[in-house]
Amino acid sequence: MAGTVHVIDHPLVQHKLSLMRSRETSTSTFRNLLREISMLLAYEVCRDMATTLIDIHTPIAPMKAPVLDGKKIVLVSILRAGTGILQGMLDILPSARVGHIGLYRDPKTLAPVEYYYKVPESMGERDVIVVDPMLATGNSAVAAIDRIKASGPRSIKFVCLLTCPEGLATFHAAHPDIAVYTAAVDERLNEKSYIVPGLGDAGDRLFGTK
Ligand code: URA
């Protein structure tokens, strides 16, 4: 089964992404743009979410009004760059629960090693949105989804800002059932596993660590 990839090609998303890509963009502008673009990504990711009807009274009349069950949504951020997307998504999904997963790459085997994992209780009744700006080699995304699947959530989606054919192939070879939402699929990975043309190191640009 080929995995689903949703490329969010809305002009607002593409405009903000172009500003983020530019090496002239400062840390604070990059951070603000990531927050803004993440709201727009969240808007698309929630497009097919179920709503339930609740009874309310408008100033004019009673009605049954559709609402999302925000407490069922769990945003899982892959540390550390996932934090930037998390912030924007929480701006428009304020009742969402939050999980974190920390992975580093073993320098010898290059395999992802988990150093932190915390998600809400009762995952079986929740819809998970995993966030990480860059789906590059795909290795940490695969490891994160392996771990989250083991908690048995109702559904999982993966959201990134940028990806590339290599990352998508690795991701969907392991998890063909998980849809990926992204603002762009770039050309390729380079020899240092950076996305080309990409935007550089998302964590460093977000936190100003380089
Ligand atoms: N991680 C990043 O931050 N940037 C890339 O290009 C690839 C992985």
C-alpha cells in the first residue's frame, strides 16, 4: 500500500515557507513564521476530524452546534524542533493534550535511540498528530511512530514542514498506513542528511544555537 502524502500548497503556507527557507531570516522571524505556518498546517490536518453536536443557545435561538473533542487530540512533538510546530498547533487546538518523544542518533549505529517519552493516559481513545519540522532520513519519525503505535491510539497523522523522497520512502515502507502532511516535498537529501534545498537545521534556526 502506497502511503498518503498531503502537500499543503496554499499560497499563504508557501509564502511563509519561502521566508523561512531564506538564510537571511533571523531566529525570531523564523520562530514566528513556524508558529504561524503551523496554525495553517493544523487547519488542514483537522479537515476530516469528527465533530459531535452539542446543545447551545445563541442570542436568538437554541441549536445543536458541531464541536471538535479537543481532549481526544494529542499533539506529540519530536524533540527538539517539534516544539516550534507544537506551539502554533496549540494556538488553534488549545484543548489538545501534548506528548513528547526525545530521540538521538547513536553515533556508531546511526540508529535512533529514545531518551524521553511521555504521552497522556488513555491513548486508546485519542487521535494523535505527531509533529517534527523535517522528515529527512525518516529514521526518527519511524521510531516515534513505532513507539506511539504501541500505545494503541485511535488514529495517527504525521505533520512536517518539509520532506524529501528518501524520507517519505523510508517512512511509508515502515508505516504505509500513516498519512503525512507537509508544506513541500523537496528535491533530495545530501550526504550529511540535510534536505536540499531545505532550510538548514530547523532546531538551530528555531533556537538560535548556531
Ligand atoms: N533536520 C534538519 O533540521 N534539517 C534538515 O535538512 C534535515 C534534518
